[in-house]
Amino acid sequence: IIMKSRFILFVTVFMLGSFYSQAQDGMDKYGFERECFIGGSAFMVLTPLLDPSPEYYQLNLGYRFSPKDEISLEGITWTYQGPIGRPYGPDYEQETTGFPGDVKAVGMGLAYKRLIWKGAFLQIHSTAFKQKFRDADKREIQSGFQLFNTFRIGYHIKLGKDKRWFLSPSIAMTYWPINTNLPEDFQLEEDKYPNYFLFEPGLHFGYTF
């Protein structure tokens, strides 16, 4: 349910953003024009709509040190109910392949983005998460650590007359080489799937200043 909703939102906003961007004046520039920005993930709007809720929130603070390069700090929190390596297919986000509880993750990360052609970009993120493993009644069982990496390709769309707002739809590969201290029954499910996920849609937004 979460991924289907993400994909629908991703496609809808990408099409609207692309149309709006093209409708601007002919002096559209692709390079970064302002040094700083604040932003987040558009998927936060799904949090109150889904059951169970992903409780997903993200805040990005970024700095652009050239017309093509930016770095950013990312604060992220979310909740998930099963192995995040479950691929698209019959096992994807099914209760029968989930955990006997959930995981509440809170983390801080660093990201680097590079424009490679017009608005197209490559981006890499690395986030350190503290994870709380909880039972079906939301009681914490134990805690662990996860290092979560994302490799992303996308397109930077400027919005508004002054081009201060932006959208960045993308597709990503995620990979978590470190994932520690899972409870035994959580680890049993986790071991059934790889520690990476392919073709995850992303949709970030922000305001430059």
C-alpha cells in the first residue's frame, strides 16, 4: 500500500511539475542559483492517510557550493513493519512476511547531489539510524543501529516565477550494510531477503534562499 501510494504521488507530481516548469518564461536556468535551501520529502503527506502509518518525517538543510553541487544534512524518522529488502512481487509489504511488531527508526544523514545534464542529477545519501524494535503493542523490546545508504538518479524542477521552489522526483537503490541487534524473531524474517532494494521512487521538495 505504501509503495503504490508513493508511486502514484511520484508520477502525478512529476507530470504537474514538469508541465509547470515548462510553462515558465524562456529564461529558465538549470544550475543552482542560490546557496541555501530547506526541504523534505513529499511522501510525508501520506503519513496520516495510511494504515498502519509510516510515521514518516524528513527535514533537509542544504548548501550549494557551486552551480552544479550541493550537500545537505537530513533528519529522518519513520516506522516500518517488515523487512525493507522485500522486492516487488507477492511478498512485498505483505503481513505474512512482516515482523511480529514494528521498527521505529530515527536518524541523521549526509547527502551530496551533482547536476550531470540540465536538470538531471545523481545523488548519494548515507544515514545513521537508531532503531527501536517494538512488539505488537508498541512496547520496545530492544534497540539497534542501521547504516542506510541511497544511490539516486532524478530530475531537479524549478517552480515559481522566482524559481525559489523546487521538486526533485527520482528513482533510487537503497543498501544497508550494517543492521544490528534485531530480536531473534525479527532477524528470522530479515534473513529471508537481501539488504538492498531496487527502484524506490523518491520525491523531494524545497525552498531556496
